[in-house]
Amino acid sequence: MDPPAYDTLILSDLHLGAETSHAREATRVLKENQFRRLILLGDIFADLNFARLTKDHWKFLGYIRKLSNPKRNVEVIWVEGNHDHGLTNIMSHLVGVRVYQEYAWEYCGLRHIAIHGHQFDGFQVNSFRLSSVGTSFYLWLQKLDLKGKPLARLIDRLNTRWLRLSPKVASGALAHARQHGANRIFCGHTHQALHVEQDGVHYYNSGGWVDSRLTYLTIDEEGVRIHEYLERTDDRDSGQERGEADSEFADFADDAGLFEDVEYEGVGR
């Protein structure tokens, strides 16, 4: 049986470089589905320190680069998130895709907008430097956490609830959609998959890939659906596979035309 074919698949908040990132599973989702358009809806990286990327993280980026090949006939869109900030100037060359702050398109007579969602998070907008410090501490904490990163995942959920991210982002996104005449608006940022309808305008959050619930969105003629990735017996935590990451980067660098002896760890800082 052929895999399902969608007009658009949306995935966000993979946080490559973080110990909690499920890059292997995300790559599997992309390989097992057919779609005309892929939207990477922000925070694909945890930060700009490429030294944290594991073998599976480089494999995900390598597969994105393959999808962006014109022969694949897949439109790959990267919408910048707050953790991706600074990558705009290099992502086109690195994986062959264009980076947007916001992306809009028409489908089935409806106007769609994809925007990461941190723009509607007052704390993120007004405390960017403090947020960056918090990110660094959170990534350091993940290294000390137990297998499966239960503490890091708990902190992520508590942080979302404390800042009331889901309702704030939903409210701001719906207002933004109405202001720009959109019927549907898609965000990430909160790590919680969600659908809210208000006065005929639909807000969808694609969730994330750092918690126990891994979700993505698809759009076709039947509408928008939230999918949850179900863990399989051959899924495993590969966060410690950094010994093999150098060879994976070497292959990726060769395909992308990068120089292996150049330090990319601090790009965009």
C-alpha cells in the first residue's frame, strides 16, 4: 500500500542539538509520507552550536537537503523560530531551502499562514537575552538528566504552563490571522499540539519533538489533521551517538559543499 499523500506536512520544534530531540523519529515520518510541500515551522535547532548535533541530527538535515532537490518536486519551506534566529543567511546553502519569517499560501480556496508563534509570546519578545541564557542552562541540564530525560521534559511542560504559552500564542495567532484575512494559521513554539476555532478562523499548533508526545500536521482536501507519532520497538535514544556524528557531518559537508575544517558551531551568534 502506498503511503498517504498530502498537499502539506508541517513539523516544528525538533530542537536539533538538544538531548531530548527525536530526530530519528522525525526523519522516519518524512520518509514514510508523501507530500507536495513541507513546512519546517521553526525551532528546528535548539541553538546555533552545531557541535551538539548527533549522527541522527545530521541525518535529518541530510534528508531535508535531499527533499529540496528540484527532482523531488517537493517545496520545502523553513519558517524561522526564536531558536533558529541567526540562521537565515546560511540555511539556503546548508540544506538548500529558503528561510521565511512568515509564509502564506492559498489552498482549496482558503488562505493559510505559517508563523512560528514566538511573536505572540510577550516574554520571548521582551526578554530575548534572558531567554537565551535559559536555553543554555536547559541544554546543560539535559546532559545531567537520567535516561529518557524525564526532568528536562517535565521542566519543558511546566514552563509552557507557567508562561501560559498555549492560550497566549493561540489568541495572538487568531488575531494575526483575522488581520491578514487568513482562514487557517499554523504555529509551533508551545510544544503542545492544539486546534482552536474562533469566528470561522482556525488555529493549529503542530506540537513538538522533544517531549513524550510527538506530533505533526497534514493538510489535504479533507482538511487539517493532527497526527501523533507512535513509538516503535526499534526507536531508541541516540543522544549519546556523538562519536559517529563527525563522519555523518563529513558526508553532509561534502554534499553541501561545506569545508570540514571550518568551525560552524557559532554561526549566527
